[in-house]
Amino acid sequence: MQPGGQQPNMQEIMKQAQQMQQQLMTAQQELADSEVTGTAGGGMVTATVTGAGELQSMTIDPKVVDPSDTETLADMVVAAVRDANRAAQELQSEKMGPLTNALGGQGGMDMGGLGLPGM
């Protein structure tokens, strides 16, 4: 019961839940449509990912390609992808944080219960 002895109106609760689900779906689509980049080696390697974390492209400056030292290049690629994923996670927190907090403060909660993929 709510203060004052009033019970919540079930229709109003369902309406709010549907609105929240629509807002979550909209935010997820915005994330999928957004792109962020990460860099390594002073910008010599650049990775672009969607806001959902899907790798879209990789740019490597030819100056860093040394056939005798592929390990350094591999390290820069990994670092650029990690940097891009970090940026995507920040974007996810920015877009989804207020919505998931409204659902109980579970920033990393599984959206599967709402028929939405987990984050």
C-alpha cells in the first residue's frame, strides 16, 4: 500500500511499465546507431565500435606495420579496441543509466525480464 492507504492503480502501473519499455528500446536503438572510437599508439591505430560495442572498423597507419614486430601492432589493436569499448560502455551508462536506475537501481540488470536483450 502507498501512504494514505491508497493502492496503486494497476492500469497506471502497466502504462508506466509500457512507457519504460519503449524508452529502453529507444535507448538501445540509439546505442546501436551510435559510433564511438578508441585509439592507441598516439592515434596510429583507431577502432570504431557501435554504442552497443560491435566493432565496425579498424584503421592502422602504415607506419606502424613492421613485419618483424607484429606483437607491437597486435598490442596496439587490442588497446584501441579496449579504448573504443570503454567509450561504448560510457555511452551505455549515459543512455541506459537513468532508465535502469528507475527500474530499481540495477545499472547492469538483465533486461530479459522485459523482453529486451541484456546489457
